[in-house]
Amino acid sequence: MTLPFNVISAGKIVAAVRSDDTFSNTKIMVGGLTLNQTVELWRSLGADGTASNAEEAVTLARQWLEEQGGNDSAHA
């Protein structure tokens, strides 16, 4: 998320995903300049995590996979 005015829409999107049982096991990661500048904003949106860059996003996604017992070694 780059611009602050997108915060409300992002929160609505996260809430919509959370309200659909189809996605009950789905992790939600958010990121972008606005989130990088506001500590813990990602939590208030209801996301499971945030990353300040692509490398951090991959690291967090791999951590989530490991927690679920997944194995993404074929893509490493």
C-alpha cells in the first residue's frame, strides 16, 4: 500500500477475506510505504504479517509454510 488513503480499502479487503470460510486457513500479508511508516498498522488491518520489501515477504511466507508443515524446497 503506497498511499494512506488506501488504508480503509485495505482493511475492507482483509475483512472480506476473513469473513469467507473458504479462506479460513489463508494468511494475509500486507506491505508498502504507508505500512512501513506506521508501526503496527498492519495489525489494525487484521493482517497476519507485513514485510518492508520483497526479501522479507519471501522470508515470512517461507516461515508460514514451515509452521504449516509445508515444504517449498523445490522452489528454493
